[in-house]
Amino acid sequence: MNMLMRIGKLIVASGLALFLAAPGQAQESFPSRPVRLIVGFGAGGITDVLARLLSVELQKSWGQPVVVDNKPGASGVIGSELAARAAPDGHVLLVVPGTHTIVPGLRTKMPFDAVKDFTAITLLASAPNVLVVNAETPLRSVADYIAAARAKPGEINYATSGIGTTVHIAGERLAHLAGIRLNHIPYKGSSQSIEAVVAGQVMSSWSAVNAALPHIKTGRVRALAVANEKRSSFAPDVPTFEELGIKGMKSDTWLGVLAPPGMAPALAARLNGDLVRLMARPDFRDKVLALGAEPVAGVELEKFAALMKEEVESYAVIIKAASIKPE
């Protein structure tokens, strides 16, 4: 009987040890099968291209196929919902742009919470936005621009790549902070909105710095300021709104990686570390810069989650104040 009791205790102890070791073993075995990088947009855009660059390099380091899975529709909501409902084992990840934090303010109903229903992994890159004006206008500074808008409420127009985009919100944020009224004119893409400014069809435009850069360099448009915490490496001579005394005027299109909710902290940290190391490689950074985005230095999971929460709240304020409705 004593022998049987000793054997029973050994079995229980062994089982408990295996149970306690399971999380570590699950982490060590990642990835045990192909990994899906969900992109909530069609092929060819910056989010898709960056995901494909990631897939090539992660496949090499992880030793498993890493497949980009495009699920376009509803401004990325369809793809994001799929990721939010997946198992948090690292085999389904979401490559997402900054519009992820805008959409909640535009829609009355969301199938998920943009922050709580995801595990923030890391920021990858950022494409800061810039305000430009037609080179023939007398407006040579942000102060001139604001003064003109105050003198003629609603007559100063600005073009963007569409309703509810980061650049649209940027224009409305400036109007909100400066207490002015502007006229938004949406186009179907950043190239069209910039060309409209070059042709003199509209006075100003908001766009990513890289999209406006060729026209800034040729002098066909005049860059007034970059909506970023620091000057853009693409246009180092253009001041930031912060430098000009306009606080809180930050607008960019960031790119990041999210995972399903409930992921084990150790696995989330592993994924964060792998991606941060990849983004730090000079050869990979050059590829990201070629896309028109600036690689972001290592960002902790908690800071990324806090950024998303802050953006969801601040975007909602601007969207409500400007009565922005989705297309």
C-alpha cells in the first residue's frame, strides 16, 4: 500500500511539473506550423507591401512558411475582426495601419474593440503627414495659413486622399486647435490631391511627406509644416507644428503588428523582440524607407497599446467635432 501511495505521489508531481512547464514549452515550439499575416486591405498598398517584406524575413528566422492573407473590406474591419477572433498562439498576426484607431470614431457599431480585443506587439514604421500649399499663393507659413482662414472662414480649402483618412483628420485637427473653419475636398488618392494643388485647383493639401516630396523639391508646392514630434528624415528642412507653437498637432500613418487578445506575455515579448530586431537591420530599414515610411525604433508592447488607446479617444473627439461621416 505504501509503495502504491509513493507511486501515486510521483505521478501527481510529474503531472504538475509538466503542467507548469507547458507555457514555456508552447513558447519554445513557436512556430509549429505556418503563420498568417492578415492584412485588411488589398494587394499593392503600403501595408500589404510591408507585410510581404516581413513575411520573407520572418520565414527565414522562424523556419516556417509566413503567408500574407489579404482580407480587404470595410476600411480594414473585416481583416481585423478575423485576427481578433483567432487563437492567441502567434500563428495569426495582423499587420495594420493607423486607420485602425480612426475607424471606431466613424462607425456607430464595431465588431470588436480596437484596443482591448488585440494584443499590441509593436510599431514598425511611420509615415508623417505634411501640409503643403500651391507655390503661387502668398501663404508662406502656418501663421499665414491660419490668418487667411480666420479672415475668410470656410474659403481656404484642402485636398486629401479621402474621407476619414489620417490626412483628413489632420486637416480637421488643425482647424480644431486653431479655431478656424476649412473646406475639405476629398480625392481618390494622395497623388490626385497633390496634383490638384500643383494645378491650382485647390489651395492646400495634406498628404504623407513622401507623396508630396517630389513636388516640394521642384518648388511646385510649398511645405508649411510636418505633423510629427520631430522633423521628417525625408524633408529635414520643413519645421514641425510643435516648433511653430501649435501643440498637439500630430498626424501620421503608422504601421504596426497586432495579435489576438489573451496572448501569453512571454510569447508577445518574443514576437516583439523578433520584429524589433528585424526593423533594426540596416538592410531592412532601407527597404522600409524605400516605401516612404520611417522605421520606428523598438517600442514596448505597453507603449504601443497606450498609443492606440490615446488615438482612438483623440480621433473620436475630432470626428465628432467635424461631423465626419464615413463614405
